[in-house]
Amino acid sequence: MRHAQVNRNTLETRINLKVNLDGSGKAVLATGVPFLDHMLDQVARHGMIDLEVSAEGDLHIDAHHTVEDIGITFGQAFTQAVGTKSGLRRYGHSYVPLDEALSRVVIDLSGRPGMEFNVEFVRARIGEFDVDLISEFFRGFVNHAMVTLHIDNLSGANAHHQAETIFKAFGRALRMAVEADPRAAGAIPSTKGTL
């Protein structure tokens, strides 16, 4: 099975994260940030990965360090779990609607970090959660998973719906990218011979 566990301890956060790319969509989440727990549950469920995250952060300041560091830790664990990427599809994409909201996420397990985040949230907060932290989470993931990620919110009048379609589409795109390609015969999906 393709799985990994990463511990990240800094002066700002203490995070333990486990991921199983061949899971069944189970999530055990205790980040201290309820909205992030809700979003990570979407990633696990729709990505068919098992994800466990426990985090203690400096939430008395705000959620920034916790959310960003969980993204970083998830990226580190993903890199370990995906291995050499031989025989994988490499690319994944998904469109996900939720009522009036629609988002598209496209991922390339390229070995190079790059992110395009084209989202204009209709409000700055979802409950107590600062929507700016969504891009920080994904940036942390991208920089440590070494992937190219394009996130586009195509429509939405409700910020919760906008965010949820992004995380669901991210899970679906991940699921596609890490699936075995039966026609690839175990080859690295690159003309370079490495990713």
C-alpha cells in the first residue's frame, strides 16, 4: 500500500499526519480548525484516500500557521506515499458543482511546484475561517508535494459552496492522478524517464 506518516514540529505547530492513497475515504481529523476538518473530510471522501490529521497550533493568534503547516505536512506525506510515480496516470482533473458554485481543479504530478489559484470568494470569512487560508493550505501542499496545481472557481454566490467545490474537486483530481494506468506497464509517465 502507498502510505506515509509525517510529524512536523515547530515553535508554532505540532502536526501528525498519516495518508493512505489506496484507502476507502476514511478521515480522522482533529486540526483545531473545524472548517478545515470539514474540507479535509471532503478530500478524503472524494479522493478515496484515508487521512488522519492531528494538530496543535498557535490558534490563540489565528489559524494561519496551523492551516499552512497542515498543507506542508500533507504535501510531504503525499510525496513519500506516491513514490516514483511509475505506472500512474500522473494527471488528474475534476469539475465539481454544489448548487450555484462550480470549481475545476487540475493536477500534474510533475515534480515541479507550481500553482494557479483563480478564486474570488464572495466574502472574506466562512464562520470564523479566513478564506485567505485556503490558498495558503494549497500553496503549502504544492511546494512540498512537488506538483502543478490549477484551481479555478468558475461560479459561486456562497463562499462555503465555493470552498467545498474546490476541496471536493481537489480530492477527485488527486484520485485520478495517483491511479494506476493499466496501459503504462509500470513506466514513468514522462519522456524524461523521471518525475
